[in-house]
Amino acid sequence: MKVELKVLRKKKEYMELVKSRLDSTLMVSVIKDVLFLIKNTKKHTEIVQILDPFIDIVYVTFKKEYSSVCFIYNSLNSKQKVIKLYMNLFYGVIG
């Protein structure tokens, strides 16, 4: 669950970078602008892998994907918190 959450957190974070710059401009120019600002090559490669599928799509499709990623991320994050709370409670009773 942690690995899945980590991947979704990065995808959500990078999509937020693009979403914050979108108005009426093209997706291609916004994504290229975001990539231009990243100097770290490892992070740049990560962002390219995540954002590359969104270059040729319209804003509506991007927005749907972003909403989906946010929902899945929040769901997994909530499950992880519940499991953590349950385990802390369990160890507290036994302890």
C-alpha cells in the first residue's frame, strides 16, 4: 500500500504543477514549461514519465484523470491511517 501511495502522491504532485498553470493555453506548452523549470535530472525524468501521456490530450481529459488520481490517493491514504490507528490501538491494549 505504501508503494502505491508513494507513486500516486508523485503523480498527483506533478499533475498539480500542470493544473496550476493551465488556463486557456495548450497542454503541450504548459507541460514543457513545467519540465523546463526542473533542474534535477532524476526528478525531470520522473516527471516526463508521468506527464508524457498528457501532452496530446485536452484539458477536460486531464481534469478527469487528475480527479481520479486525487480520489484514489485520498482513499489509500485514509486506509493507511485506519490501519495505523487500529495497530496502535491493538498494541496499546496488549502492551
